[in-house]
Amino acid sequence: MPTSKHAYPFRWRVMDAIEGAASILWPSRFSRGLPYLMLLPAVLLVMLLVIGMIQIAESSAHTLDRTTFLASEDYTGANYSQIFSTGLYWTVLWRSLLGSVIVTAICLVFAFPYSYLMVRTPSALLRKFLLIALFLPFFIGQVVRAYGWLIILGNQGVANGLLGLVGIEPIRLLYNYPAVLFGLVQYMLPFAVLMLAPALTAIPEEMESAANSLGASWWRTFIHIVLPLAKPGLVGAGLVVLTLSLTDFAMPAILGGGSQDFIANAIYDQFFRTSDQGMGAALTLILVGVGSLAVGLVFTLFGAGTLAMGRDKK
Amino acid sequence: MTKTTSILALTRRRFLGGAAALGGLAATGWTGRAFAQEPEKPAEIIVRAWGGSWVAALQAGVSDPFTAATGIAVRHDLTEDNEIQPKVWAAVAQGRVPPIHINWDTTTNATKSALRGVTEDLSDLPNLANTTELAKPVGLDGYPIVNTYGYVYVLAYRPSAFPDGAPASLQVLLDPKFKGRIALYNDGIGFHFPAQVAGGGKLEDIPANMEPAWEFIRKVKAQEPLLGEDPDFTTWFQNGEIDLAVTISTNAREAMKNGIDLAWTVPEEGSKFETDGLWIPKGLPANELYWAKQYINFALTVEAQQVWLDGLGLPGVVPGVTPPEGLAGDPSYPTEPEDFKRLIRIPTAIQVEHESDWFSQFKAIMQG
């Protein structure tokens, strides 16, 4: 009986051909390099950022010549001297740091029960509701949300309207530091939940059941089992919220009424309001430095959390 | 069946339309020169503008008639003036075509661009011959910018909060009953100079000694003012957030048009008078530069100024423009030398050199 020309399906032969072509283009001896090849686009992207940072660093070493509105030829540290000797920048930097720490702490406290309920609830309906409520804000940009708060918290807004029903005169709920922090917490909370949920999912429910069956109360189980095992998620969520809050622009600009600037607002002012790119660049580098120090401090104290992808120090 | 019409077919409607456009060109100062060696028309020109009532006025007064007369569409880019500036500067420095054809800008900002050398000279615009001296930028060679109107940073107020009449002095900003209900620009623009007088200082001391201004602003800071940009003032008045603001009269007028009871005054300390202008960045193709110049030339006609500045409620630079209803003799609409006596004008050169210091000082006080 003659051997059929079609012993293998056509699709298999196509796959063989593709594999053959691939082995010519990328021989098997190169296989160890495949992960690096896949890493290449990300590395190139980061390299672009690094090149940008180098240019910003170079720009920060030039002052603005106000007779020509061009950068000076000479290299100087004058921009940095001015920043460190000006109270305004210390105030703004401190406000940004303190605000980001407060927002991070509040977000972690609020995100934990939300995430826990979302991953542990036996009700599919409740889980879906929590997921929808989590993702819905992502469809609304930060600026739109901030303007939404202007409508809700304004002197003639919903909140003051409700206060008016019980005879309370309108009070200023906007354009102050708490309003900025409130807006940031509302904006950052979904990020924290998203970072925490996978870490909580990874905690086996059986461990909580075992603790319960050994007589531990819900509180003791939470303190001694859930919280320590959730630490990587807390650290990861904290890092993301901390860095995003530290560099935020829109919430301080819109909800702060012009008097609660964060460092990003000061950078904007230098680049766009006073045309002083050197000063703006110097402030940018300082922000990057402060943010990196804060992240480094968290890494040192708590490890990298979920960002270490399971290779955190034990 | 599809009806087709030759573009060469001369219908009665086309003839009348063409005749009207030609008549409009002639009436607005467009000479036969426009037809002698007319460069190729671009599909559109891009004009950076402020939004809201500002761009609506420009469109009605200048852009739409320009399009009707030339067939060139005008696109308004509403990027903030401060944000477009570095983009234009970078484009010129890198030899790229700039992102806009015309920048509608404050004279102070535009002067920075002129000093940097990124502006085209507009001295050859025929309609400059019909303008007042306000159109000429001070301290610059030629016309790297053409000023197109002036404006006043008035003290706008809610009449219901002032039953005894308009506030006479800026000292009203320190009245405890207005705590949290006053607004200024977030960089203090328009307020530095009147504050210098309100703080007991002299205008002649600017910029050498502005401590009186900063001292007064420190007192105002204790009143927890709101700080914002042009659209914020209109919104804040409309939402009942503020009773007093130092702002351009156009913003208060816009809120009034929306049904808010507002008025404005020039306080005894005086109000800052400033100008805005139009300029063209370097690096445009020759034909686009030509038509951008024609746009600015058209903006300097009486007809264009009449409609544009009716919308803004501001005095122009071409004689013969009739003030909008209710603004003749208004302190925000100065036209005669007598009108300028209560207004504060600081030379552009001083403002350009020191403005960032003043902004920083104001911020330092307000952010503290």
C-alpha cells in the first residue's frame, strides 16, 4: 500500500514550515537569548527615558538669560542653590511628601477590606458588583473626576445642599489641603485594590480555616495569618500609591484652589509659566530623587512586596 | 442619478457670493495686491486662542469673515498661551514647522518670544497705518508683535454684597466678612502693581522695592483667597463661591451675560492696564506665512475689531470702533487720555525681566 502524501494534516505541515523558518532565523543555540530578546522593547523604552533624564539633567545646569530668554551657555548649580534656599520649594516638597504618605496610609486601610471581600465572598453577584465598582472609575479620567468633586463639594453643591436641609450654612469644603487629599484618596483607591487583590488571592483560605479550627478568633486570625501573608501586596500597593500621589498634578491644581501646590505644579510653573526650563528641570530631578529615596526606604524596611515577584527577601 | 456641477459653472448664486466676498475684501482694506501675486492658499491656518467667550469673539469677528473672504479654514488651538510657548520655541530651535500659524498672546509673553527671536516681523502689514500707538510693542524693533486691544484688571464684585455701592479701595479685600470669598489670579498677575499702592508704596519703586506690595499680599493671604485662571473667575462667581475678584473685565462680563448680577470698578489705588497681541512664529512655509499675515492684517480692520472686541468688551487699536453697549465711559474701556489716569501701566521691558520673580514671590506667600 503506497504511503499517503498526506500522512500529516496540512496544518501540521504549515507549522513545521514555520518552525523551520524560525530555526533558520533564530537557531536553537540562541534559545537562551530569547528572554533577553523579549526584554529588548522594554529596555529600549527605559533607555529612552534615561536619555530624556540625561537631557533634563543637562538642562538643569543652565540658568535662564532674561535678555534673550535662552538658556545660558555656562554650566552652573545656580538653579539648585535657588531651590534649596527658597522656602517655597521646601514647603511644596514637604506638602507633597506628607500628602502622599497620608494618602497611601488611608488607601491601604480602605483597600484592604474591599479587596478581602472581593476575593473571599462566596457571592458571585457581590464579587461582580465590587469588580464593576473598582473598574468604573478607570473609565473616567482624573481631571473629570476632580471636576465632579467641584460640583459635589462646591458651595452650591450636593454636599452643602444636604447640610442646608438640616439648617447648616454652606461651608467651604473645597480649595484646601484636606480636599486635595480626599481627591487623591478617591483617585488612588482602585490602584491599591488592584495591587492588593492578587496578594490576598494567593493566601490559601485553608490557613484561615485551620486557625479558626484551632480556636483563633477572627481578629487573631487576621492579625497573625492574613496580615503577614498580605504584606507583599500591601507593600506593592503602597509603593504604587505613594509614587503616583507624590507626582500628582491635577488634584492639587483643581481641588487646591491655587494654594495647595504639589511639586509637580511647581515644575509646571517653571516650564510653562515663567519659561525657565533649567529651573523646571532641576525641580524635576529633585522630585525623581526624592521619589527614588522614598521607594528605596520602603524596599529597605519592608522589601519590594509583590513587585519582587516572589523573590522578596524572606 | 447624481447631479454634478462644474466648478466653473457661473450661477447667479456664485456670482453674487463672489461679488460679496470681493466687496468685503475691498471694504476691509484688502487691496488688489492680494490678487496680483497671491501665493498658494493653505487648507487651513491654525490660530492659538483662549477658550470660552474669548475664542467665540475671535471667531465671529476675525476667523469666520477671513474664511468667508479667502476660503481658508481657521482652526483655533485652545492650548494655553504658556503651554504653546515652549512648543513653539522648541520647533523654531529644531528647525521644524511650528505647530501654529498665529499666536494670540499677552504682550508680555509675546515679548519674551520676540526677545528669543522666534517671531516674524509684521512691519509690512498695510493696515498698521490705520492703528493707534497702542498697536506698537514698546521697546522692540519693528513689529514682532501687533497689539490688538487693551484690557484692565478691574475689581469685580457682586453688588448684593455691597449694598452701599461699589468698593472704593482694595482695602476691602481685607474685610473679614469677605474671608474666603475673594479671588486672584494664581500667579498674582494684574494684582502686583495695585497692591504696591494699596500697601503704601509707590509705582516708581517698581521693581527695585516692592515690599509694600508683598506686605499687602501677605495680609490678603490671611483672607484665604481662591487662586485661579480666567475661566475659574466666571465659574466661581456663577457658583456663588466669591464676592470679589481682581480679574479682566471680560470674565466678569461673561458671568453677567450668564445672568449673574455683577459689576466692576477701578479702585482708588488704580488697576493694571495691559495689552494682548498677535504674532507669527518663524519657520512657516512662505505661502502659509503670507496668509497668516493676511489674517492679522484683517484683524486690524475696523470691521473685524468691531465684532471681535464687541465680544470681549475691550478697546481696540483702530480708530472708529464703537464701544459695546454700556461700556462707553466705563473704566474698563479706556479710550481717551483722561481714562488712563486711573490705570497703571508698567513698561513691558520691566515686566518681562521681573515677571517670574514677582510670580515666585506671590506663590511663596500664597503657598506658605
